[in-house]
Amino acid sequence: MLESLEAGTSSWLYPGLTALVSVALTYAVFRLVLGIIRRLTRRKAVPRLFLDASARALGIFICLMVLNGVLEAAPSRLPFLAELQHTATLLLIITGTWTLVRCTSALGDVIVTLNPVLEGEWKRARKVETQTRFLVRGLNILIVILGLGAALMTFDSVRHVGGSLLASAGVGGIILGFAARPVLGNLLAGMQIALTQPFRIDDVLYVQGEWCWVEEVTATYVVLRVWDLRRLIVPLQWFIENPFQNWSRNNSDLLGTVFIRLDYGMPIVPLREEFARLLREAPQWDGKVETVQVTDSDDRTIQVRFLMSAPDSSKAWDLRCAIREGLVTFLQENYPEYLPRIRARLVDGEELLAASPSPR
């Protein structure tokens, strides 16, 4: 046994040394070429973005290609050669899949980089980014599935059962379809959202009573950032099946309202003048809408609505709070007697008896 081990070791000495030197030399040349390319190209250049994203995976992939070539050229009588060739081929498929995934992700980053969010063109940039993220994630899932299938096909046991698997593919496909229905539903919903664009990255949504922004879109769910920095995770299928509000679908302009209940004796003209003064002092106002209307009344009070506009939802909220505070302060200082109150009149017993109906 010792003699056979020594014979196997001596027979692998030259091929193993050749493989080691070839892989080391290939990696050294790759790092040298990579350094030269990085020195000669700009960091934001398109080829550089692809190279930076896939450099590590690409280097391992090239080294494994060289290793596979050396093993293919090795004498067939070497012990454990078939096992080593299979392992090298399996690693080559895995690193090839890794390289393609990194290149696909880099493609998405390149598209987003070439379409920056510029003033006046934010809608187009967000649309491109949302579609790109959906398509890149879907393509990455497809690449991983194909790579996994190619890796499994390197095993003889998997290849041999291929015929029986094809024969039962109909029944298996139906069972798999029912089992993976939620996942497939979210993937199809993601493709539909990417094409129809009901919302985009950074859009302001009102979902399930929460005011939030679209922070991240994955292949199966959407991450929404709530105004108080909580995160709301919503499946993509939910957006297809349920209504929601998009406050920045075409533009981010938004109207804001403030309602105040007042006594009937309150004059409206001073309120209108004070509202106009507060708006002109507010940096959040965009100068488009300025309306004061009495919109409701009941047996005790009137309801006054103050309507204003702002360039986006955040500024609209801040503007409403500032205007409400300013109007309440104005009423407290100048017209406190017209704040809502309950009216009552004290009467004595004789007056009450005189006002009550006489019994028959």
C-alpha cells in the first residue's frame, strides 16, 4: 500500500506542479492586467464598472479554466484524475454562474449611473431605475437556476434519471406550480409592476394607513420606509390585488388642508389676511394655491378650511403644521372670544315654570 501511495504521488508530481505553476502564473498575469486597466481607466467608466464588479469572480473563473485545461492534458492513468476533473468542472460552472450574476448586477448599476436623477427629469430616472432593478433580479434568478442545473448535470446519477424525470414532468410541473404559487405570483407581479410602473423608487405612497417612501424593490417584496423610519415589508402581489395611494405618480406637487372650528361670530376677512401673511413667510409654500373657505357648519360652530400647496409631501406636512400653529396663535391673541364654546343660559324656577307647557 505504501508503494502504491508513493507511486501515485510520484506520478502526480509533474502534473500537479504544472497545474500549480500554471494557476499561479495565470492569477499573477490577471492581477497585473487588472491593475493596468484600473490605472488607465476612470472609476466611473462603463468598462471599469463591469470590471470592478466581476474582478474577483472573473479571476477565479480564468484560473479554473487553466486548471481544467491542465487536467485534460494530464495522462489518463493518473489516480483520482476523474474525480479531480469533475471537481474542477463543478467549480468552473459555479464560478461562471457567479461571474455572470456579478456582470448582470453591474449592468443594472451602469444603466442607473447613465440615468442620474437630474432636476426636472426625476420621473424618467426613477422609472429606469425601477425597471432595471426588477429585470436584473429576474435575470439573476434565471442565471442561478441554469447554473444549478448545469452543476447537477455533471453528476452521472442525475443524468441517468433524466429520462424518467422528463416522463413525469407534466405531473411534477403541476405539483411544483401549486407549491410555488406564492413565489411565482410575486415574480409575475414584479414583472407587471416593472412594465406598468404603478410606483417607482422614492415614490411617496400611502399604504395601509402609513405614509411612506419606496426604499427598495426586490424580486418578491417591496421595502417601504415609513415617516418615523420604520420599515414596512409588502409582497409584490399585494400591490396588484389591493388599491393604494401614490402621491408622486406624475409629479410630487401636493395640496394640504387645515381645518379650524370657530364660533359664528368670527369674521373671516382677518383670517384670510393672516393666512396669506403666514403663507408668504413659509419657505415650504410654492405660491400656487391659497384658499380660505367656510366648508361646514352645525348648531354651534362653523368649519373653516385653509387650502395650500407645496412641492412635495414632506414640505406639505411641515407647511400644514406651521400654518395651523400660526392660525391658532393668531386666534388666541386677537379673537379668543370666538373660539368654540358651549352656550348656556341660567334661568330661575318661575321663568322655567312659565316656559313649561300647562298640564291638561
